[in-house]
Amino acid sequence: MLIVLAFLAAFLLTLSCGLLFFYREAMLNRLADVTARSNAVSSLLSRLLLWRVSDVHTLIDPFQRILPRSPQDVSVVEKRLIRAGLRQDYAVNLFYGAKVLVPFSLSALAFVTGVYRIGPFFVFGITAGIGFMIPDFWLGNRIKARQLAIRLGLPDILDLLVICIEAGLGFDQALARVCDEMGIVQPEITDELALIALEQRAGRSRAEAWKNLAERVSVDTIRALASIVIQADQFGTSMARTLRVHSDSMRTKRTQTAEEEAAKTTVKLVFPLVLFIFPSIFLVTVGPAAILIAEAFKKYL
């Protein structure tokens, strides 16, 4: 039995080697075709991305000129866009263009669907107002999400930064190392820390770069971290020990915040209980008795 199995294995191995040898050119041609298709798909995707960046900006450019805007308004919008992580040159133009295109799109949708027949002035006014505010709402939600991600990821960044400093790296080298290691896990905060390194390379001092970070991000924990780093740099204290203490205090604060939110759930559950659960319980318990009472009244009346 073993001899038969060995013979079959040797036969199959020889057959596969022969097929691989004789049909090698066909396999290479098929692999070349697959590689060419993947390259074509990648080139198509790159073209689509380039169209998305350049042509969309060209299409929206005439619309963003419709709204009047002052330098103060543009400065405020630029700060909000930077806090949302949108630092492109065309971000402001896209934002103002969206404030024109979104109301127009909603009004066109109301016209096509026939909703405007309810009341043209009322419907078009509502769609224009809501469409004008949608970009602001979207930008505000993106800012809050990014600030939350920065606030939650900062303790992990500080722990790795402390490890790098205690391993012998300087503060700036440790910061660059942390940005390389945590770029995929915490892209928001590593992006901001990478800007600190770029500002210092451009000639700004460490204190000025960290002050710009606190103003750019507008997160309380980042402001506290910036002040701690500036003070440690001015007074020459141990940076690793300072960051470790700050990381521990942040973790304690995060735990206390979670406990506070958990304690608020009992109060927040009152409204769904009163509005949704209690009426259904009342209907299930009292409903059959009410039906029986109604039937009894029908018999005697």
C-alpha cells in the first residue's frame, strides 16, 4: 500500500513539473495580462483622484465667488478648517462653494420631487436655509470628532514618547520617532506633532511651535501639554518624568470622565422610559382589562 501511494505521489509530482515546464510561457503571458490590468486600474484610480482634486476645484471656483466675505470671516473659516485637518489651499473656496451648491441642490431636489407644491415660498426658504447651514454643521462635527480622537490618543502618544526619551533619544528625535510609529494608529495627533517638527526645522523655537499647536488644535489637554513642555524646557527639568506624570493624570481624568458619564445614564434613561417603555407597559397591562370592561358595558347597555 505504501509503495502504491509513493508511486502515485511521484507520478503527480512529475506530471505537475512537466506541465509547469511545457506551459510556462502560457503562465507567464497570463501573469503579464493580470499585471497589465492591475496597472491600468491603478492608473485609472490615480487619474480619478487627480480629477477629483483639480477639476472639482475648477468647477466650484465660480460658485464660491458668489458669497460676499470679509478677511475676518475668511480667517475664522481658515482656523476652523485647520482644526478639522483641512489645510489645503483650496479648502476655503470649497467651503464657500458648498454653501452655494448645497442650497441650490436641495432646492432643485424639492422642485423635481414636487415637494414645493405644499408651499413654494416656505419649502424653498427652508431648503435654502438648511442647505446654507449644512456645511457649517458638517465642519463642526468633523472638528469635534478630530478633537475627541486627539484627546483619546494623547496618553498613548505620551507613553511612547517617554519610552523613547528614556531610551536615550532627544526630545525632538523622540517626537519624530513617535510620529513614524503611531502614524497609522493615531493619524490626527501625529499629523499635528509632525507640524511641530516642521516648524522647528523652519527656524521657530520649541516654545513657539508648541504654542501654535495649542492654538491650532484648541484642545484643553493639548494646551496643558504645551505649557508643561514649555516650562520643562525653560527650567531644565526632566522631560520624561514630566510627561509621565502628565500622562498618568490624563488617564485618571479619562477614567473619571467615563465614571461621570456612566453616572449620568440613570438620569438620561428617564426620558426613554417615560416616552417609550411606560406607555407600552401600560397598554399591555391595562389594555385587556379595558377591552373586557368595554364588552361588559355593551352587554348591559
